[in-house]
Amino acid sequence: MGKGLRLYVRLMAMSVFLGADLISLGLKAGTGVSAQNERRVLAHIPGDIIIGALFSVHHQPPAHKVHERKCGAIREQYGIQRVEAMMHTLDRINADPAILPNITLGCEIRDSCWHSAVALEQSIEFIRDTLVSSEEEESQARCTAEAGSLLLQGKKPIVGLIGPGSSSVAIQVQNLLQLFNIPQIAYSATSMDLSDKSLYKYFMRVVPSDMQQARAMVDIVKRYNWSYVSAIHTEGNYGESGMEAFKDMAAKEGICIAHSDKIYSNAGEPSFDKLLQKLRGHLPKARVVACFCEGMTVRGMLMAMRRQRMVGEFLLVGSDGWADRYDVTDGYQKEAEGGITIKLKSAHVTWFDDYYLNLKPDANLRNPWFPEFWQHRFQCKLRGHPQENTIYNRTCSWRESLRHQYAQDTKMGFVINAIYSMAYGLHAMQQALCPGYKGLCEAMRPIDGRKLLDFLMKTNFTGVSGEIIHFDQNGDSPGRYEIMNFKHIGEDEYAYIHVGSWDQGGLKMNDEEIWSNSSEIIQSVCSAPCQKAQIKVIRKGEVSCCWTCTPCKDNEFVFDEYTCRACILGSWPTDDLTGCEPIPVQYVRWGDPEPIAAVVFACLGLMATLFVTSVFIKFWDTPVVKSSSRELCYIILAGICLGYLCTFSLIAKPHIIYCYLQRLGIGLSPAMSYSALVTKTNRIARILAGSKKKICTKKPRFMSACAQLVIAFLLILLQLGIIVALLIIEPPQVIYDYPSIREVHFICNLTTMGVVAPLGYNGLLILSCTFYAFKTRNVPANFNEAKYIAFTMYTTCIIWLAFVPIYFGSNYKIITMCFSVSLSATVALCCMFVPKVYIMLAKPEKNVRSAFTTSTVVRMHVGDAKKAAKSGKSSSSMANLFRRRGSAQDTISSNGKSVSWVQNEHSYRPNLWKRMSFHVKKKDSVEANQTAIIKPFSKEDTPADTSVKKQYEEPQVFQPFTCSITGVGDIGIGMIGSQTQGTTIMEQISCVVNRFTANISELNTMMLPGGATVSTISTAALPAATDTAACPPQHLASRSRQAPSTVTTYAEVVAVSSFCENCPTGKIYKHLPGTCMSSTRAKGMDEMVSLTPPSPFRDSSLSSDGSSPPSLSPASEAEYDQLLLRHFSQSSSSL
């Protein structure tokens, strides 16, 4: 049943082939061509096993005669040499007992003419012979009789096929052979499509796939930086698949195709000329032409170059279709000069040369094409030979030799290896199917092509060139190529020079063999390579190899040739721009010039501050220190010291501890200084405001030292609260700051809010100080502290106004902060403390109370209400002690001032004794004298009785009295009417002043040195009083002389022009030593009252004692007010 089915299939295939033959014969008969003349020539060598072969013995038909399938001229290398190689190789195999012992291999060789149609026709002949086997001789005989004897008889089928050489032809042949399970081994078909086993199962080859050849071609183009090339390929499977692989790989390597085209190998001259014109259109950029072409395609291009006079304009890079074939370049060497070709690596087969070069037409009878070749090679005719060619006139002499211009086929080794592969596969099959049997056993009759394919795929042997031949899963062999360069080596002599190789390990080139120096390497680029730090920007509509060069930014590196990538913060591109490297971290170091300057400045300031503080401590009880609000000064000095210390925490290497200290120091140090200054200037401003009032009605509040300290500390605590809140909201951390992409700073995270909030508060304090300093700018010349404070504030404002733009607009924030804080502290130290230190150290004579008088009016306040209440003693009034005399006998002091002493009657009561005021007023002219008045203030606005008011209006006459002084606080009263000659008015004033200031230590320290040492006062006559002298009240006489707790004036006691006349006759009260006064007061005494605003020293002392504000003067009506207004301009309006 199985044999019958196989016979049926073969008969059906036979009928198809016979029908095709009959149609073909009919067409030929119609054109007058006899079937006998068109019968193809074949070479047949009998044997036990027949191997078929397809060689391109003749060139392919011209383009205009393709439909006739008439082959061209005979070929030596691709034709005759390959036919002889197969015959001689079979001879060697049959002679080798190690291969197929007792089995003879035969062959049947047919001409494919390198054309698909002819090759397909010849393949049908192979199939037809295969269908006819010895098992069906009878059926074959009957079919032959009926069909008119069209089939050959007695031929054995082929078990496999060698060839053909062309990939396009091999694909067509494989499509037919695989229907009949006939294995095919190619020797030069390299198309990638043939590696697809799903389409070409029975195809194998001893050459590599064009995929590897395309890779080698791309490596050559890339080596010489030819990024812009043209691409030409032969139309057909070989060129198309190879060029497709080349383009894919070139695109991955950044190689652009300027122009791509295809052409048939047998195309006419116009087609090649048109192709060259297209290539010329891309000059001079694309000078390299990658040609995946067959040899004849390359020759057609060389011929077109000569016609177009384009010699030397292109450099061709050819595939293995050109290789090292001289038949391609013959006659067109100048056009081909410089070409680089790829050749399959194959050693020269020497034993073939020994065989081939000795062949003669008369001895070589098994090759039916050899006589034709001989005549064509030597251009002579073989007279009398059946194949005599009459177109040649010369007769062959039989002395011709094939050694003349001989060149072995470059693929000769692959032809031989393909034949050996078939032999070794059959040998392995025979060993497996016929173990121990020599010859063909029944298992190999007939030979199953499917089994044979399995043995062929496992074949592994040493090839003719010594390399190992094996097949991969696709039936391909490993790729090995040689790189050839066609160059001029002598006069009119050109040769292919081996310049490199390619295998799986890559390309190896000897560039010096191609170009003597690098300057000779031609350029084939669309755009020049970009410089370092530049990338390629592809122009719109252009291929990727045409670009413009664009530089990367400063902080970018070249990620690839088309992309710049920015470095992350804290890193910077390397010198070669291939990556990024960390930027060195910057922070303030102790050894840098700026920190050194800041530290030296801070150290000097710190030492100066400590020195000033020590001086202030040493001179604690001197007028300079006392007049400066000692407690507030120490707060200012502490703030200055802390400001200098901030420099060290700012410059130290950032650490979490130093970050906390920076936050605290920067905010607190100015706050301490300016809080104290605000308190101090506010106090001065309020005192000045009170001094401008006509009548002191109320003492300013919070004027004591304790109150001033509390206010200052409250202001400081407010700043401390702001700082603590910011520390909670934004905890200090050590961070990396990037002021620019090129810099990395290691700093504390001092944010804008962390700077603005504390400094903003300090700014409010500075503005407040500046405001009060401006208000108190017009102080008397002798009082310079307000002016110093004003100058300090003006300078501080300038410093901090300059600090803001510098700090927020520069990268030197730490140094700016250091110098700003230190400069502010230095300004405060120099302007406010250096003058005081200078007086205390260099001018001790000025460190007295009189040096700080800011008015020509001296005001003294004696007594204390609280202490008087505790003593339980009643005070006496001392009104009308002195009265100005208008006579020419008045004694005028050296400074032109006179003094009168007045006391309000209403102040007799002990609970109303508050203090006495002593005023020395500068006289308006030489003729007019002024009066110094000492009067007690009462808490009540109206006197006890109206007689007090009248006393101011009625003139009173003083009687003379005598007063003598023996020492400070010890005033002796002389007899009535007795006068001491030579006493001055200042001595008489001292008599009175010393009485009230004898036990006031603070006031005594401020008095002039001479004021305490007056020993005598001359007597003066006073007008007689209406009342006789009487003893002062007992409560006044027996009152203990307790000094007030504080001194309420800072004016210097100066000489006045008034004088004290003799004390009135009467009883002298020795209970009050040092006091001279009459016992009665004249009702008409014109008591002059002058109210002055409280001085800062007086008010501070009262505040500290807790006393109530002073009450208004008893004289409060219009006439009294007019009296005050008359002398107000002469009293002190400032401190």
C-alpha cells in the first residue's frame, strides 16, 4: 500500500512536469526554435550515490533577453573551476577508504547561468530524474512509450544538491527541492532569509549569513567615522537582505544613509548612468558608497564612472560579491582604486591548482563545457572539435597554458567543503543505518532525505583550509572574513591587498596599508563632529547625521551625543564632561582672611568692653558713673560683649550647638543694648517734656532705677520669646546650601524668617532709640550723653541699613553678620562709654558734680516727706531769709549772680515738708540781679490761709543779721548788728547751703571743692522786721538732721550776685547750728517763687523711695502765675 501511494504521488508530479514541458516545447515551436538546440548541457559522472550540483558556468542572460533564458559568456572562476573542483574532489573522496568505503560517489552538474529561471528549469530536471527509479522501470517504460520517449532512462536520482552560488537562485531552488525532501548545501548563498528553518528546512550552507557580513561592513564604515554614506545593492534576495541588515545596523551606530538605491546586475548603461547622477547629487558630503552588490553590479558602476568622468570622487565598500575578483575590475582599475571589499575567509587550495593547471581539452572529456571555455579563454578555435567555435580566426596551438593570468576562485574552499559535507553526512548515515556493512544496505535504498538532513546537521570535520566545519541550528557556518583593499602598487599595476580581518571577535585593520597617514582618509560626513561639551541637535527634516552643534550648560555633562544632562545639586561636570563629581563643600574656616579679620576685630572689641566694664566698676560711686544710669549701662555692656562673642559661634564649623548659639546671640545681643537704650532715651525724653511745662503738676511715672531695669528686661524677654518661638517652629539644623549651582556651603539653616523676625524686633528698638535721640538732640552743651546716644543711633541705623542689602544680596552672609554685629557693638562702645572712660582716667578733675550741669539754674531739693513723718517732728518755715537790696552797696559775686531764699508758710506743717528748691538764676544784665529761691513744696495746691498769698504781694524788709561758718554743716550765727568785714556773698550762700546739705553725702560729693570750706561769712544789715526775732518752732529746732536718701539735683552751685546782710537782732537758736534767720517775717516781703521741672536725678531718687509725686506750689493764682512766667525763660528747660 505504501509503495502504491508513493507511486501515485510521483506519477502525478510527473504529469505536471510533462505538461510544463509540452507547453514549453509548443512555445518554442511557435518561435521556430528546435527543442534539440535548446537542450541544456550537463556533466554526469556515474556512481552508487549521485550528488547534484548547480554552478554558474555561464553568465546570466542580458536584461533584454531574460525572457529567452539564453545564458551569456562562459565563466572560468565561478563556472569551469567549480565544475573541475567538484569532479576532482569526488575523485579524492572515492579514493579515500575512510569515507564511504565500497561506495562510489557520482555527480550530475548543471548550469544555472546565475539566473533564477534557468536554475529552476534545471532543478526540474533533477526532480524528474529523481522520480524515475529502478523500482518502477516497467511503469517508466510504459509511460515512456506513451509519452514519446521524452524521459531519460537508467539515471539514478540525486540524494542532495550542491549550490547554487546566488542567494536569489538558491531560494527558488530550495522552494522546489524541499517538496521532495532533497537536502541542499550552498557554498556562496549568504542571504539572511535562508536562515529561516520554517521556510527553508532542507537548506544548509558552509558560508556565514549576510547578517555577519553586514556587521563587518558597518564596522569598517564606523572605524573611519564615515557617518554619511550612500547605499547601493543588487536587486534580488542577496542584495536586498544584505542591505536591509546593513541599514538596520548602521542606524544603531549613528550612520546615516544619504541615498539608497538598487539595480540589476545586467541593467543597461542608462540605468547605471542615472544611478551615478543620483549619487553625485549628495557630494561632497557622502563620498563613501556601501555596495552590497554582486560582482557584475560593481563592474557596471565602474564603467558608468568612466563615462561620467567621476574617477576618484567615490570610495566603494563592497561585499563578498566583489571580494577580490579581478574580472570585476579588469579594465577599470583607476575607477576601482581605493575600494575596500569583504571576502569570505578561504585558504588557497594548492592541490586544486596542480590538477586544474594541467588540464587540456583533448584529455578532459568529462567536462562538457571545457572546450568552450578553452576557446573563450585563449580566443582561438579547436579545429575539428565538435564544439568548434567559428567566431575565432586563430586556431589553438595546444601550447596554451591555464597558468597564464590564472587566479583561483576565491570561494574554491567553500565549494570543496560543501562537497565534503555531503560526503561526511552520507558516511555518517551509512555507519548508522548499515553498521558493519560496506556499501549500500537495504536501509539506504532509496536514501531518505529527511534522515540524511539529520546526519548533515550533525556533521563536524576539518575543512580544506584547516578550519572546523560545523552547522548551527539554522544550518549556517561561523563567519570569518578578510578585508581587501584594491590599490595601485606599481606602474599600471593594481592588486588586492589584505588589510584586515573580521570574525566574532570584531574588526582588525591595518590602516597604514590603506592610507600612509591619517590626513589622507577621506571624509564622508554630513556635519562636522561637535567639540567637547557640545551635543548634536538634529535639524528638522534632516537625517540624524546632519546636525548643528550646541554647547551644554555649565552644570551639564554630555550624557550622550544628543543629550546634555544636568548634574544634581552639589556636583559639577568632570573635565571630560562624561559625568559629575562632588563639589568641595565650603564653610567659613578659621584660617581664611575674612574670618581672621572678624575674629581679631571681635577680640579687640571684647577686650575693650571688659576694660570699660572694669573701669565702671572701679569708679562706681563717681558722678560720671552715677549720672549714666549705672544699671542700664551694665546691660548695654553685657549686650556689647555678647555681640562680640557671636562672631565665634558664627565662624565655627557648623554644628547643631553652634546653630543654637547663633540664633540666640544674633537676636539677644542687640536686643540687650537697644532695650536699655530705649529705656534710657525714653526717660530723658519724658524728663525734657516735663521741663517744658509752666508748672510741675505731676511727677513722671516709672523713673526709678528699678523701674528702668524692669522695663529693659521686659523688652529683652520679648525678644527672647520671639527667638524661642522660632527655634520651636524652625529647629536649627546643619544643612547644605546652594547659593549657586557651582557652590555648596555647609551652614546652619538660618532661614529668612529666622533672620527677619529677631532683626525686625531689634530694628524697632533701634528706630525707637533713634526717635528719642532725635527728640533730645537740643540739650544744653554741657550735657553730652543725649548727643552721644543720638550719634550712636544714627550710625547704627546706617550700619543696619547697609547690612540688609549686603546680607540678602551676597553669599558672604556669615562674614556680613559678624561685622555688622561687631560694628554695632563698637559704635555703642565708642560713642557712649569711651568719653566717660576718658574723663574718669584722663580728666579726673571733671569727674565732679558740677561738670554735668546742663543749666545755669541750680536746683536743690532737701528733705523727705516720709522720713519727716517718721520722726514725728514739725518743721519750721524759713521765709524771708534773704531779700535783694537795691542799694549800691549790694555785693555782686564774680559770676554776677545774687541769691534770695524763700520758703512757703504753708510748708510749716511737718507732714507737708517735701523738699526745698534752690535756684540760681543768671541775671539778664549787669544792673538786674536774679534771685535764688529755696522753698518747700507741699502736697496741696492752696495755702492754709490767704496770708501766704499776700506775702508774695506785700514788700518785706529784712533786717541785717550776721552769720559765720566754721565748716561744712556747722554754721555759727554771730551777734545782731555785728558785721564781719570782707565776707563775700558766696560765703553767705554757702552758709545757707551747707545748713541743708550737711548730711547729704551724695550732694556733698557733687559740690565744688571750695563750697565746703568757707570759714566765715561777713555780716550784712537787713531791714528791720515787723516782728522781733523769735526762736524757730521746737519741732524744727529739735529735728534730727537726717540727709535725704538721694540728691535731687545735679547742677553746680555757682556764685551769685546777691548778698546776705546781718542777721536781725534777737535770739539766736543754737539748736540749729549754721543757720541764721530772723524770728519774725515781714508781711510785705515780696517772695519770688520759681518752679522748675524735676531733674532726672531728683525724680529717680524719689521714685526709688516710693514718695508721691510733688504737689503744686501754693501760689497758683493769676498774679503768681505771672511772676512765674516772668522768670520761666531763665530757668532750666533741659537736663
